[in-house]
Amino acid sequence: MNEALQGKTVFIVEDDVLSALTMKDFVEGLGCEVVGHARTLDEALAATENADIDIALLDIDLDGETSYALAQVLAIREVPFVFTTGKAEGGPDWCQDRPRVLKPFSGTLLERMMIASLGQPG
């Protein structure tokens, strides 16, 4: 387990249930606590409004919607996030430098991007 991620609270936004469960198992194996999961933009916006989140994992394409509005809210609140997506490029200019992990991804890469988004060495 990586000490930088120990005890961190994680919120997962993913419309594919199997992918969400896989991510949940992986991040819990890193010592993180998954504090929620949403499948749609509206669910995610409502669930994260007052939640205590250290980091979010955001699928960009949510069954025809995108998670960019949530990413913008999280950025304003200074909550780090990692895009987990099948899209190599695209999206608003303000999010081009945000960590992005392309599906299918390795756990090692996701772990590195989570640490990077938290501003931790590693």
C-alpha cells in the first residue's frame, strides 16, 4: 500500500457498474475509503455537494452526458480528481492539464495519477 493514499476518501463517478466495482476494489486495496459512487452527472453533483472527498475518479462519458460540470465544481472546491476515460483528448481547455487515465488502464497507472493529483511525490 502507498502511504500517500492511506485513508484518503474517494468518490467514483462511473456509469458502468463493473468498472466502478473494479475501481472500488482497487482503491480500497490501496488503503483508500470509497465514500460514494454515482452513475449520472445529476447523482454525482447531488452526492458530492457536501461530501468530504479527498479525491474523485471521474469517467468523462456518462451515458451521453459528460462529467466536466462536476470536474469544474470540484476544481473550484479544490478537490483533486482524475479523469478515467476512453477519450484520449477533448474537453474544455481548463481541464487539459488534469490527470487522465485511458481505459483500459493498469492499476499502477491509476495509482500514480491519484498520487499526482493529490500533489504527493510518487
